[in-house]
Amino acid sequence: MNLLAGLLGLFLFVIYLAIIVGIIVGFWKVFTKAGKPGWAAIVPFYNLIVLLEVAGKPLWWLVLFLIPGVNLFVAVLVGLAVAKNFGKSEAFGVGLGLLGFIFYPVLGFSDAQYQAPPVIN
């Protein structure tokens, strides 16, 4: 029984690790397409700063990501902006905000081209 529990735990860990690697690779590709450093995907908080730059949102929105509940709404708004800047639909943007672990790798490996947003001061 302990062996079965250990194998199940190992299996779940491998799945978890695969999802994390997929997210990192997806962000890396999206950042690279947007002319930002890909390595920013692995640096906590800096990856949010770069994501806000890609979305064309002001830097102070980083604070909104720290507020529980509000962060989900902000993630959808940022996802919508990123999708728009890559020429994708609003539904794709909602997917970026709510299911980023699926949609960011899809965006990163797609042929979508980045169009820089207007600068917001």
C-alpha cells in the first residue's frame, strides 16, 4: 500500500512539474516575441512587471496582483490586453487570465505577432 501511495505521489509530482515547466516555457516564448528578455519568466514579481509591460498596463497594477480576489479580475484584464496586443480574440484573453497554464504556451508557440500597445504614463 505504501508503494502505491508513493507511486501516486511521484506521478502527481511529475504532472505538477510538467505544468510548471509548461507555464515557464509559455511565458518565456511570449516575452521573447514581445521583445522582452525571456529569462524574466523565471524571476518572481519581475515576470509580472514584464507581463504588465507586454500588456501595456501601468506598473502600479502590480499592487493589484497582491490583493486577493482583485488579482483574478486583474489577471483577466491583463490577459485581455495581452491577447489584443497579439491579435487574438477576447475569448482567448479570458483564457489567458483564467487558464494561463494552457493559453500562454499556446500563445507562445503560435504564429501570432506582437503589436506594441500605446505607452501609458
